[in-house]
Amino acid sequence: MDSSNDIVIDTPMDMHLHFRQGKMMELVAPLSAAHFAGGVIMPNLVPPVDSLERLQAYQKEISSACKNHVFSPYMTLFFRSYTEAELLAVKNKIIGIKLYPAGATTHSDQGVNSIAEAEATISLMQDMGIPLLVHGEDPEGFVLDRETLFLPNYADLANRFPDLKIVMEHITTTGAVSMLDQYENLYATVTLQHLMITLDDVVGGLMKPHLFCKPIAKRPEDKDSLLEAALNAHPKLMFGSDSAPHPIHEKECCGCAAGVFTAPIALPMLVELFHHHNAIDQLQAFVSDTARKVYKIEPTRKKVRLRKETYTIPSQFGNVTPMNAGCEISWKVI
């Protein structure tokens, strides 16, 4: 912070992003690149990013879409059974491999059916120092309990693969927060929406489809635990927006798609949130420093300035509606 009305964040990072493909990517990727110095790009496309050739083609598309901004895309592969040769070929081109339980979320049908079937590849990843990023839900469980039911898998993996860096993506529960202090090799990301809302905000009155995501928002006590960890810059918790754009016709319909679009407003809303809780001095670590330490990365430095100035969130960005569309917030990127 360099004045009472300005805040400068050094090299902000978004450690969980969905850029989609084609026209959607051309719309949303620059919105993240404008505010962040780098981000971890999810691989659940159709078809998934699960080969060196697919990875290189996708990274080229992202670089083209973000060419007007300083932005480092950190690429991931979609988890499948990989050979040692395949992993050696891609090791220096990825930040990790993303494991999805089959059917857990958007475009995850080709995910794993059990952790047991994944162990051979996980063992190779440990030997090569490739992090494992996990969508931690049991898709067979009751929807409010899916993350809780998955937590024993994290404990098992952490114990049996102690040299494997495991990132619990977009955690939503008190139980997941507590695991950060129980296992040395467990880390996590958390989204903006899970720091701010509960399930009551989504379906407590009329349903708000633009707040519906997977994992779903949970109970007030869960939100409070996540927020406390973020506001105190827990050294193993990183910001990852899980910004997940869908066109309006896929959100405002029967069979609403899961995903909250926060890319263009995440940083000012985080500043507002941390400022409100008198924790602005912890934001730099939460939105940048911790991620760079955890992953041992150093993107091109980029300073982003925000000013205390009323800003009305647009109702749409292209054909996508952002979180809290039409609402006023107190900070804006300048």
C-alpha cells in the first residue's frame, strides 16, 4: 500500500483458472491477464489436455489471446495413466497434473474411477517432482458431503507419497482447512466465492444461477474457517479463483452449468474483503507470495494498482455474467 486510497499488489497470481477454448477463451483469458501476472490453467477441455502435443497447442492459443498483457500461463495435464517417457517429455512444461474423479465436475467424465487405478502414475510423479492437483470430491456422496467424504483420500496419499506435493483445489470445508496443518505435503487453493457466500446465498431464496458452482458453497462455519485462514495468510493456502465462464444461456436454464465467473472482478473484490476485515497487509501473501513459494516459480514481475473508488460490476462481459453483476464495490484496478 502506498497511499490511503491506493493499494499496489506485486505480481498477483491466480492459481486455478478455466480459460475454455475458441471465442470464449479469446473473451475471458485477457480479463485474467489484465489483472494477474500468472495463473494455473485447468486442462478439462473437450478433448482434455492430456498429451504434449495438446498442451503445446493450447499454450500457444493462450499466449496469442493474452499477447497484450504480461501474463505467464502455468500449464497442467489432465490426469490419466502416463508412461515414464510421457512424463519425462512434459515435466518441464507443466506445473502439475490435475486429477478429477470421473463425473465430479464440468468435462470430467474421463477422470479416474478410483485412487487405486491412479497410483502407478502418482508414484512416477513423486519420483519426478511433479505436483498432483486434485478436485477433491466423491461424486457418489450427498452433495454437501462430497468434499468431506474425499478427505481420507488426501490423508492416504499424503502418508503413502510423502515426497509428492499435493494441492487440494478449491477447498470448501473446515475439515479441509484443518488438514493443511496435519500433513506437510498438503497445500490448497480457495476461491473468492467460497470466502464470501454459503449455500443459503445460492438457493436460500430464489436460486441465483451465477453463484452455482462445484464444489457447491457450504455452511456458514465452513466459510468462516476458509476466511480466517485466508485473512491470516495461512502459509499453505493460495488464491485460486476457479473462474469458470459459461454463456448466459447455459447458466439461466434448466440444467444450469456449474461455475462462477470472477476473473475481471476477483482482485478488487479481494481487496475490498481484506480491507473490510483490517487484513490488507496479508493480501500480498495470499494472492501472490505463498503461491510463488509453494510452486517455486517466478513469473515476470508485474505491479497492479487498485484505488478506493466506487465501481459498478458490469452486468455482462461478452455473453458471460460475472459474480455480483450490477453491484457496487469500493475498489477498482487502475
